[in-house]
Amino acid sequence: MYRIVLSLISALTLFVSMATHAIDSQSSELKGYGAFSNLNKDWMLMALYGNTSTADQAFTAQRLEIKIAAKKFSSRRFRQLWLETLAVEHGTEKVALMQDDLQTFFNIVQGSLKQGDTLIIERIEVEGLPITDVKLNYHNLAQLSEGFLDTLVQSLVGKHPPTQALKTGLTGQQGLRAQTNLAIQFDRLEPTLPRIAEISRWGKRILASHP
């Protein structure tokens, strides 16, 4: 009986979160899809949303969606790949200045990530102040500084991206066929209801560790 109730609650949470996400998507445009690859393996699929200024055509990132493509992605490997990516683009000194945000970001991963797990890193406002909000499987798990999203996105599409294919994909410069294939793969990756419930327990542990 408990499992049935838990599944119903998880299903309702997922429905509300996806409905809200669909509404939010209308306020920013999809720039492109990309695959984060390392050693000939796709670890993450990504979708970048933002707004383009009509005055100077400058693009402002609003949301980065990340779906885990690997069957199993250890928290250690997740941390290592991001630290390497950030350091290559921004340098070790800037990464050191981000230590508080990075520690909070990596702390949300309380165990190995699994295929279909979904991270949403989004620019929002709380009481009029801009911040970066982080969700994992539709659960709010962290709030970071305003510039965190921009720094993360720049490490993916800047002068030294992990791969050129990732950069051209996220910036909308990839061919239609490649983007369509990535979009199909991206949409197929979704967390299961039991996994959503499991991530909810991660959130409780995070709250308990910060009284």
C-alpha cells in the first residue's frame, strides 16, 4: 500500500513539474541540443534555452537541461568531468573562486547517477534577486549564485569546449539531421517514478546536512 501511495505522489509531482516546465519553456527559446562525450562515450545529453536580444543578437542562457545518457555515472566521474571542463575554459583560479557554488552543486549527487536522470539548471528570481536554481529529477536541490549558469554554459560553448560537436549543437549550428537525432534521444531519456522518489530522499539528506 505504501509503495502505491508513494508512486501516486511521485506521479503527481512529475505531472505538475512537467506542466510547469512546459509553461516555462514558452518564455525562452531552444538554442540547440548537444552530447557531452569523453573517451568516445556519451555521458550526458544537453539542451540549451535562452533569449536573443533583438538589438545586438546577443544570446543569454536561461536554462540548461542535462539528461544522463550513460547507464551508470559515478558522482566522482561527474565531478571530475565538470572540473576539467571548467578549468580548461576558465582556468584554475576562477574555478577556485567558484568553490562554494561547486561544492553545493556536486553535493546534490548523493550517489551514482543513472540513465534518464534529469538535471535542470535555470536562471530564476527569488524575492526579486536573480539566482541559479538546480533541480534533479524535478526536485529542487540547490540554489547557487546568479553567474553560475553563465559560467557553466561558457565552459561548454566557449573557446575551449569539451568537443566541437557539443559546441555547434548547443549553439544551434549543427545540421538538422544531427539535431533531430539528438532531440529524439533526449526526449526518450526520463527518470522512472521509483528513481524520482529516490532522489527525493537525496534531497532530505541534503537538508539534514545543513540544519
